Amino acid sequence: MPADAHSVDGESSHFPPSLLYAAARLYYEDDATQAEVAEKLGTSRATVSRLLAEAKRQGIVRIEVVPPAEARSGDLADRLARVLGLESVHLSAALPAPGPGRSIVDVMGRALAPAVGRALAEAGLLPGDVLLVSSGRTVYEVAQHDLTPLPGVIVAPTVGGNDQPEEWYQTNEITRLVANRIGGRANYLFAPALPGPELYQSLLNDPSIQRVLHHWPAARCALMGVGAPPLSRSDIPQFVPTGSTSLRAAVGDVCSRFYDRAGDQVEFEGSERLIALELEALRHIPVTIAVAVGRDKVDSITAGARGGYFKQLVTDAATGQALIDAVAGESD
């Protein structure tokens, strides 16, 4: 019996599943043309077309349209920006697996640096503009790699820290590295992050300190790391009083200023003497770029965005998806 006999009044819905499967397999798996399928099944090309359409409708054939990697990355970045209320998100390449004896922080700089470079390139910085940089392991690791040429841009730290033993909390060292990577001019802040009362007043009156502090409200751009919840961290600046009860409410920090889940600032004993850019000042800088990766920073990033302390984010796809999932979970 010819295949057409399985159709009643030309309605393809009456084709048996076995015939739909046979046509689909010949066409999609064996790469036969519709004319060849028609010949093998003893039917017409018009009927083959109806067979294939019905096979799709019944789910015998399922066609998946997979976007290229860059399109998927762009979709994720756009969704994340909407979820966090940011101007833009720059996704890095996937972080490589660290080798033996190394941690993820040892390899993240190379992966993140190109995305940070793109964000800085889009900031529109001109010679004489001020770029502020924070301390922290992520920014330090990024500064080990090429960024983008920004000749004549002034680079200055957002926080003191020349008394810290780790190089990633030595803000002058990070300032030097970033300035060298972009071809900018480094301005150094020769002050501890949290001086004692007498030294604090003396430092505020020092002309070299004042020169950097005057850059803060005039800054065009700020590049900052995002710290994980302070009481869960094994690596934290020495000046942070981890025994402070107020810091139990903190979920993260930028520029060594802590905030809670709502994005509100969290003070601690002595924080009135902290030589660091104020959170409120960050809201008024035209271009603010946070760079952070890791599931341990999901709450920190979300709260920092909620507080309005950065308008752009550089992260990887895994952290981006975790952020979207976390925000969706809050609304369930």
C-alpha cells in the first residue's frame, strides 16, 4: 500500500508513528533528500514534507538551536545586569583549573584581565582623568597581566595600607602595577589604613596625603575588588577587628568599607579613622567597576550592587549563573 493511503483526506495527523519515524530517520540521520525518502517510502515529495512536519509536531524530531559561545555569554551578561540592576556585566573566559599546589586565585588574574581591560577601555578615560584602584587579592592578580593603554591617566589608591604584610593589601603596590599596565601616572598614599588617633590627624594635614585624598571626589573611574563576608575569610587585612560584633552583620566590602545584606554600611570600632574612600563617594563616581569571582562572593556582590557601590561587574560565567540563581531564590 502506498504511504499516501495512510492519510485520510490529505490530513497528515493520521500518519502512523512508524511511518513518521522512518521518514525522519532517512531524512535527518541518513541525509537522504526528500525525493530519495519519497522513493524509498513509495510516496510523493509533498507527503514527505508533511511527514517531516508531523514528526516535529509529535516530538519524534526535536531540533535544538544552539547559539555560539559568545552569544550565550552575551545573554548571560545581559540577564545578570538586569537582575542586579547594573549598567553592564563583562564576562571573562572560564577560569582554568589550578595545577598541583595552586589555588584558583593563582590562575584567575589571567582569565579576568581581558574583561577588566575591556571595561576600562569603555570607560572613556582621557589623560589627566583619575582612576582609583582598591586593594585585594583579585585586583592584585589582575594587575599582573595586560589591561588596556590609558596614557596619562592618574592612578591612585582608594585606601591606605602601606603597613600591611601581604602585597595584595599594599595599595601602593597595586597602584604601581596598574599604572604600569595602562601607561598611567601613579600617585601613592603613604599611610596605614587605620592609624591611631594622633597619627590620623597628622596624616590628614600632610600635603602628600591631601593630594591623594583630593583625587577621590574628582575620580572618573574606580576599579575595586569585592570582599567575601569578613568573618568567614581566612585572608583579611590586619587592621580589620574580626572580633567586632558589628561585623557579624557584614556580608562584604569594597575599598575596605563593609556593608550588610541590604547594602547599608557597617561600622566597627575605630572605623571613623579609616583612611579609605567612603561608600557614599563611590555612588557619585561616573564609572565604577567591581571585579569578583567565586560562590563565596555571591552575597557580597549582590549586596554591593544593591547598595549602588558599583555600576559594572567583571566576573566569570559560573559566578554569574550562581548570582542569577541566588537572586531568583530570594524571590521564591
